[in-house]
Amino acid sequence: MKNTLNIHGLVSLLLIIDAFGVALFSIGSQSTLIAVAFLLLFIGYFALVSVVYCSKCLCRNNCNHLIIGRLSMLLSKRNSGPYTKNDILFGVILPFIPLLVIPQFYLIQNILHLAIFWLFFGLACFEIYFFVCKTCNNSNCMMCKHRYGTTP
């Protein structure tokens, strides 16, 4: 079962990279400086999530996401425990909004790029929610199925 989860973790990671790669290409075709800033924002977001959110995960040493759990072990030594509203709001949700909003101004100019971005992003979300997070035992996590009484 773990190998299957690793495949889903890899697929979701590649889909996210592909989606934001399309966004980066669209931005870069109009402004190299903004593309570099966006790339740094993208990398910074995953570092922030690793430090603020994933560092509290009980399962981060065996993370189905493949990279982000291991990254959190390198970047932070926080104790596992319940997530606060600030962890979720300021560590995950609000920093992600610019990653979704900024590229739309560039993607809208090429409908094919826009469609590919949302297709890859949607498939990545599907993979993460229905496969990657499905068997996680971190009942503190908002994505955990065990938290809501539904087990895989």
C-alpha cells in the first residue's frame, strides 16, 4: 500500500510543479523579473508550509507527500500538536492566495495555458485529497479522513 501512496505523492507533486510551471512560463513570457519573483514566492510558500503546518504533523517522518514532510524535519523542530487557526490561516491559506491569483493575470491571455494550469491543479488536488491524505493518521490535520470519523 505504501508504494501506491508514494506513486500518488509523486504524481501530485509533479502535477503541482507542472501547473505552476505553466504559470511560470506564462508570466516569464511577459516579464522575467516577475517570473523570478513568482518562482521565489512558490518556493517560499512550500518552505513556509513546512515550517508552520507540516512541522506539527505526527506523520511527517513517513509523509505521503514525499518531500514536504521531510523538508519540515530539516527546517523546523516544532512539537507535534493541534493546529491553531493562525497555523491554518497565516501558514497555509493566506500565503497560497497570491500563488493562485498572480498567475491568472498572465494565464487569462492564453486560454490553453489557463486550461492546462487548472486541469493540472485540479488533478493535483484530487490526488492529494483522495489518495495522498487518505491514509494519513494525523487526526490534527484538517485534511485527515480519521478526523471526521471516516476511515480509509
